[in-house]
Amino acid sequence: MFLRFLLVNGLNTGLYWGLYLALLLISPYMVANALALVISVLVAYVANARYAFGVETSRSSLARYVVANGSTIVLRMAVSWLMVDVLTVPEQIVPPVAVAVTMPAAFLLTRWAMAVPASTASVTALAEVAPAPRAVARPAA
């Protein structure tokens, strides 16, 4: 699961960085960063749900994912600000470092967001154990 998470988020980091660099041509780095993050978070939600964690997308898991990743976005923005404004790192190379620094927190938060609630898991487990209903043949009249 962690390796699939790394693959999905590695590819998503490429999307994020590409969007960031493109948006940087027309907007300040904080605007470019915020827009690139929002778009890439939505793409990552679908990819993580379907591929990394093998769960169906739903409104409730999307809500948990957005809440969980809100803290990751704030953390990445803080890392970006620290690197650009305090450490004077060139803003073009900041995104992958910010992602790497926040990856452990992102995995834990994503795993929580994708977890199937206990009540749903119980119903799913019962459905898998119970035999499927069969059609009953009726005698010809």
C-alpha cells in the first residue's frame, strides 16, 4: 500500500510541479502554489482511492481527504514560505522539497481518510459472507 501511495504521489508531484511552474509564469509564487496544490489534491484523491488504497470514492471519504490534506497544504505552504522567504532558496525548486518533507504526514492522513468506517465495513463483510439470492424456478402452470 505504501509503495502504491508513493507511486501515485510521485506522479502527482510531477503534476503539481508542472502546474506550479506554468502558473508561476502568470502569478506570484503563493498563488501558483495554492492553485497547483488544490488541483493536485483533487487528482491525488481519486488516484489514491482507486489505486493506492483500493477503495471506492465517496463524498464522505472526499470530505475526510480534504480535511486531512488541508493540514498538509498548510504545512507545504509553510515549508515553501520558509524556503523562499527565509532561506532564499530559488522558488522553482521548492515544490519537490516541500512534498518530500511532508510525505510522512500525508501518508498517515491519507490512510485515515481512506479508511472505511466500521459500520460500513461490517455491512460489507456481511454481504461478502451471505450467499447471493438465487432466482427460484416456478413450476409451469
